[in-house]
Amino acid sequence: MLKIRLSRAGRKHVPFYRIVVTEHSQAAKHGYLQILGHYNPITKEFVLDKETADKFVKNGAQYSDTLKKLIERNA
């Protein structure tokens, strides 16, 4: 099953997250299928390619709980 979730990037104490599509059993940091956007919690910048994300969801992918909350907050 595919999951759409956050993958942490950035250096120590300066987090930055990529929104990635990955197999639920794999680590989000490696082996993701596609990058759909990014989220910067410091500046609150949230970018998501909604068309591509919807395409994955129609094919059975699911959002992580954290990403669902972020989408609701930034919609």
C-alpha cells in the first residue's frame, strides 16, 4: 500500500520536510516514488501538487495523519 507522508530533510535544528509517496513498509527518507511538495515549519510554507496527490489517492494511496492535518490547516 502506498502512503503520502513527510520525509525530514534539512540540517540539525532547522527542519524541512518533503512530501513524498512511498511504500508503507519503507522508510520515507529513502526509496520514495515521487516528491509531491514540501513543508517548512519555521516559515509555515506549505506547497503540495494537489493534482498528482489526488491521482495517487484515487489509485489507493493514503495520507499520513500528520499530512492530513497540514492539508486541512492550509486548505
